[in-house]
Amino acid sequence: MATYCLTVARLQLALGQGARRLHVSAAFNAKAKVSMSRFEPSNYVSYEKLNENVNIVRKRLNRPLTLSEKIVYGHLDDPVGQDIARGHTYLRLRPDRVAMQDATAQMAMLQFISSGLPCVAVPSTIHCDHLIEAQIGGAKDLARAKDINAEVYNFLASAGAKYGVGFWKPGSGIIHQIILENYAYPGVLLIGTDSHTPNGGGLGSICIGVGGADAVDVMAGIPWELKCPKVIGVKLTGKLSGWTSPKDVILKVAGILTVKGGTGAIVEYHGPGVDSISCTGLLHTVLLMLCVLGMATICNMGAEIGATTSVFPYNHRMKTYLEKTGRGDIAALADDYADLLVPDPGCEYDSIVEINLDELKPHINGPFTPDLAHPMADIGATAAKNGWPLEVKVGLIGSCTNSSYEDMGRSASVAKQALDKGLKCKAAFTITPGSEQIRATIERDGYSKILGDVGGMVLANACGPCIGQWDRRDVKKGEKNTIVTSYNRNFTARNDANPATHAFVASPEIVTALAIAGTLDFNPEVDYLTAANGEKFKLEPPSADELPKLDFDPGQDTYQHPPAEGGSKLRVDVSPTSTRLQLLEPFDKWAGGDLEDLQVLIKVKGKCTTDHISAAGPWLKFRGHLDNISNNMLIGAVNIENDGVNKIKNQLTGEYGGVPDVARHYKANGLSWVVVGDDNYGEGSSREHAALEPRHLGGRCIIVKSFARIHETNLKKQGMLPMTFQNPADYDKIRPDDKISIKGLATFTPGKPLSAVVKHSDGSKDDFQLNHTFNETQIEWFQAGSALNRMKELQ
């Protein structure tokens, strides 16, 4: 690992420190060697090794492989001996690289520091995009964020420098757009500490969202475990046209598969319609083609159906995008291995969804869940029937899902038509560029001016309102209202902390049209607007270039290389009085017996996402301080006892209090506790704080009907017991004041259920079986107290 850091550092001295230089791998390597990125010239694309592993596995399984299988199995630690069974076995993988956004990187780097290792083992990066609050405009919001988050940014920059991690400064852009522009390429296996990491699938990559502890494993050089995913095939036929966009593909898929339909599976798009979708979005003609950024949009929002990730096969649009972003040598190498980067003929999927793009219409999904899909033609009547507010208060475009050059161009195309007729937006309107490169390029090419002239405000190159970083002041909390976004997620109160906000998700061009019209029941395919002179007119379907005719304008240089001399002499200091950062203490080991008389802390009713378990928004500032962030634990979850939020009964005092307060009281009195939940518990973000906080405040077990993939793994990593009811109806047997004992831990083994004995306050009892998905390694995590504890035991 130290050798990796020093090699990179020495090459940086030779290559210079500027981040925006041309690809230079040819200067130091034979033509056969191509660098993975311009920032790590000594790390090479290894299609030869990938191909070798794929051939080994294909011969063993004696069948054609899907593209997903090729990339995943091609990164096996032991392709010869690995047991492979889709949906059953755990794979030990060797990812190529790690990416971390700043909110999750804090805890990831604190854990890496605790490991005692000197340097990361694989190329890794930190991206500052989550801590910038949208208030009054991009430049001022960025300056304010740099000031109030200086302690965190300094910690991440210094930790990156010490441990060999590249650092993208605040203002550089959203992690997923930066990855697409610089690090994703066909066949790479990348893990990222954000649930929308699958965005990179638009460039033929397998990019998977994980918790920080998983990232630490990979950065430490330990094989990373993933349950062998099933593969859902989505066959695309026909071509997009008119107002229909790539966003409508995933909005339709979400409506079909729901928020948990992709759990445990990779979604693999294939069929003749694939060549009609751009990598980022579309073509400049009315007949729309799937390009890299359009494919990225589809893969990004695959997180909303619970998918492990999503991916598209290599095609000529990916080649063009690689060339346009300064990676022509990777494109040329990918051409040489093109058969490796597409599914084998005759491969089989676990299930198939077919979508005819010729018949697909523009969609809008919501409110309160991203899988509630409506054709635009129906939303007005549906909203009126359900009492959803028709007036659109704010339209918001951008975010990691739809902030490409083409997305901005298509929105500007709609805005220009309105301006030409003397109109501006009736709703407030915000624009979030995906990266500094996108911001600079759309400013140069006039898109920013058009969007500003129609009434829009350009925000910082950051996540902003998409993750709740929005200082919204036009409505009061509790005031019923409607917003429309081109974002990916619309859970209750997610964008603005207002549970009465009805958030709908659509393509950026539809959002722009609705912001101009000011009403949810406007369908640009058939409805008319009234120009300033009183004449009626229809908006024409938008058109825009897939990629800029000129090269991208890189904008400001926002990348910090690890120091050329290595980081061994650097210090990373964390003040013991800091409210933002806190060094971690090891969790206690399993005591060796059953878990007796765990108090039910809360029995959760209905949907419980990671936003409910560990809210974002204003809480993001505490993501590096476990004790302070724990004050938001489960404050958004609905208590089945009283339908209240953050109001549970303290069984020791008989008084009602907030969930974190009661948990702290139990912990102080030596009472361990358990949470009981419903289906798809922990869906949404990859934030491991939703697992760290329960562990920190004395929780030992989470019992639910079913888990979202990332959250279940995160709980295991922190020494918690995530269990599922063998019979989901047993959920109804548990009362809010019960005590639960978990039996059978002395013989805890993979595949063997544990038992629950429930003691009711009236003296009666119930017992039932609990299933789990622990393998032998994960059981060792539980016994050691956490995966990090186990890592230290093995050093």
C-alpha cells in the first residue's frame, strides 16, 4: 500500500500538479498500458486480467454470461475456487477503486484512521458535494459553505493527503458526475459511499453504493463481500421521441418494479433500443437517442428500485463520450475488448422487463415515493382526485441524476421558447450544474443565461436541495404545496424538511415546462400557453446537443493530488472539543451468550428509509461526530403505538420522549434495546450512520419484514443483528412495551434461523423464528463487535 502511494506521488512530481491536463499515460507506459485516469497514471486498465477471469468462470459455469456477470465475476478474488450461485452465495471481490462523498467520507476516513494502516491500497477519492446549502445562489452559497465547514474540509483534505486519497474540493461538483467525467469506464468495478454510485453504469461500469465500512475494507486491501446478485434484464425496443426522455425509462421501470423490486439484483439494459439512448441523455434531433448521460440517468435512479446497480453494454456512444472527456486511449482499448464488454449471446436473466420506447410517454412520479408513476397525461386528474396541490411552487433541475450538458441544453431549449413569447417562469426555478466542467461549459455556450433570463437561479455545483440542503423560505413548515424536480428521490420532507411538501420527479425538460406553466396539470404534449401578446402557443419538443460542439470548458482546477513525497510525515488532528468531528472508540464485543430481554425501543409503522433513521439536511454537519449525529436517530420514524413521530414511551420512567433521548436513557441504565420494523427497512441512502447510531446508543438487534441491501450490510458491519421475521405476520405479535430475547447465538451459523422469545407486559409470551443472511465472515464481525474490530484482530 505504501508503495502505491509513493509511486503515485513520484509520478505526480514528473507530471505536474494541474488537474486539467491531457491524458499522459503514453509518456510513461508502452501503448499496451492505459491509465485508469489522468490522476493515477501508474494504475492501468486491466482488460487482460478481466478477460482471463471471465474465461475461467465461463468455463466453470459452462454457460453464456450476462454483462453484469462478466464484470463482477471478472473481479473475483479467486475465480477458480469461488462458489457462484446467483442470489445465494457471497462473492469476494477486488474492486478497482473507491469514491466517497464528503458527508460519508468523514466516517469512512475516521474508520480508516482507526485501522492503523498507512495508505490506501487502491485508487480512492473524496468529493465535497453534500455540505453546501442552497440559499441565494452558487458563488455566495459556496463561499458560505467553505467558511462554516472549514473544519471538516480541512480534515478531509489532510486525511486524503496523509493516506493517499485524491481530494475534490468544494465547488468541483457532484461525486457521480465527476466519476462519469474522470473515473468510470467500461468494465471497471467501483464502489462508492453513496447510494447513487450506480450512475456510472451509463458508461458500462459496475458501480455499487456501499457504506463507509465497506469502503474501508477495499481501501485496506481486503476482499470486498457482495451477495452474488441476480440479474434483471430490461429489454428496450423502439426509439425515444418528442417529449419522452431517458428519465421516463427509469420512471416507468420504477413504477413496474417498485422501490424494492430490484433488491439483490443488478438491472442490465439490453436490446435494440439501447443504441437509441445517449450515455448522458439524448441527441439534438427530435428523434432521441440513448447516449451516455441518458444511460447514466437511468442507472442512477435504479437505486430507487433497490437494485444493487444498473449497467448498459459498451457501444459507440460510450466511445464518443470517452473521447470527448479526454480518454480516447481507454476508448481504443475498449474497442479491442468489445466482446468482453457486452453480454454473451444466449445469456439468461432471472427475469425480464420489456419496454417499447416507441410507446413510452413522458412520466412524473410521486408524491412521497419515487415508484408512484403517472403518465403526464393523467397527473392532473390524479392530483385533483387525491387533493394534491396543483400550483407548482418551485421547479428544480439538476442533481446527480440530470445535470449533464445535454440536460441543461434541453431545458434551455424549452426556456428559450417561452422567452421568445415574452414569458417567464410562474414558479420559482433553480438549476444545479453537475460539475464545475458543466457549469463552465453551459455558461460559455449561453445556456446559463437563457435559464437565468426565464427566471432561474443557478446554484452551486453540489447536491443542494436534492438531499435537503435547501434553506427554503417561500412556504412555512406544514404548509401543503407542490414542487417538481429532476432529482431521484422524493421521500417525505427529504428536499425541504417540510412533511407537507408534495415532491414529484420528472425529466428536466418537463420540470422546466411545469415551472413556466406554474401548474401540475400542464401537459406540454397537448396543452397551450398564452404568450405575452395574448396568442396561444404550444411548446415544441426540446432539442439540444448531446455533447458540446467545442471541447468541454474545464473551469477552475478543483483537484488536490496527494503530496508527491507521500503522507507519512503528515498529521491529521481532531480536536477533542469539536462538535463536527470525533475519533471513534471500538464497540464492545459479543459477550458470548444470548441477547436477553432487549427492550423494544420503537415499533415502526410503514415506510422507514435511511432518511427516517438518520435525517440529512441540517444534520449533515454532524456526520463526522457519532455522538452528535446520534441525536437524530429514528426521529422521522412513525411509532405504531400513537402514529407520532419522535414520540415514544420510556418504559423505565413511563414518560414520553424523543427516540434518541429514550435510547440514551436505556443505555445509561444498562438496558439494551431492539427496533421492530416493516418492509424494505432502510431503503434509500447508503449512509452508514443509520447503522452506527443504533449501535452507539445501545441497540443490538433490528427485526423487520425485509431489509434494503445496503442498510442490512451496514448493520452487520457495526456488530448489529439484522433479522427478518420468518413469518411476516409475526410483526403483529410484538407490542411497543415488549421485551425480546434472541436465542441460539452460541450456535450462530449461516443459514440457521435464530429464535425470538417475546415477553409481554401482561406476563404472556410469544416465540417465533428469525431468519438472517449472515455468512461465516459476517458472524465473526458480530462476535468481534464490528467489522473494524475484526480487521484489527487479524492484523
